[in-house]
Amino acid sequence: MKYLLLIVVLALVFSMLARKRARPPEVKPEPNARSKPPVLNMVTCAQCGLHLPLDEALPGQGGMFCGAAHRASYELEHGTRS
């Protein structure tokens, strides 16, 4: 009887080890893989109202602009060009 109990215990141990080896390893995501994209400060073109990132905007006498043509046009219309 005790040999039967020993065989059952050994079978359980071996089956548990086999399951652990058969399971694929857990892949942990990299910390940067799930991070949110950086938040950009947005501004509006004073001439056309287009929203664009602050680092792409052109400053002018009347505010921020999406391009040199809109900056020049706004400054001519509002007499702020020096």
C-alpha cells in the first residue's frame, strides 16, 4: 500500500513539472511599450484657425501662424508689419 502511495505522489510531482515546462514563458512588456505618447502643446493659427503643435508654429506680431504666407498676410491686413 505504501508503494502505491509513493507511486501516486511521484506521478503527481512529475505531471506538475511537465505542465510547468510545457507552458510558454511569460513575456513581460517593456515599460516604454505601453507608455502614452507625449502631450504636445497646441496653438491656433491667427489667420486660418488651423491647430498645430507649438514647435511647428511661426510666431508673429499677431500671434502664432501655420506658415510664413499666413503670417505675412495677417500682418498686412492688420497693419502690424514693421
